[in-house]
Amino acid sequence: MSDNELNLQQPLRIRRGFRLQWEPVQNGHVLLYPEGMIQLNDSAAHILKLVDGQRSIEQIISELQTQFPDVSGLDEDVLTFMGVAHAQFWLEYC
């Protein structure tokens, strides 16, 4: 597996030095890191709230499908987001 491929079974966490939090000034969730801040949309924040070092991408997708059974293409959207987040080094495998 190359560095940019996702492992769907291995738990991941938000990278050390990054922190997900609600930012009242931004009226939304942000991902803070030493050099700055990434403002997240609601979907991205909802996904990242499930990234806890215990769940794999498969488990996160399964949980989201249970929470939002009427959303079609949810698995593809989550995989796309996770791929971007991993490529941007927001996430790391445990």
C-alpha cells in the first residue's frame, strides 16, 4: 500500500498537533493546527467527529449509513473526503 492509499480496516485518528473544535467566530467546526486553521463544512465536521483512533474508515461509513439511511452515495462521499483529509495530512493511522 502506498502512502496515498486508504486502508479501510485500520483505525485512524486526527494527526498529532491538529485539533477539531467548534469555533464560535467561524460559526462552525474547524481543524486547528500550529500553522493555521481549516474551516470545515458540516459534513466534514460530522465525519471527523467519528475519527477517534478506534474506528476504521469502514466503521465510520457504516455508522454514518445507520445515522443517515436515506443519503445515497454516502460511502463514496466519505471515501472521497477521507482521501483528501489523508492526502492533506490531517489524519494518521493508529
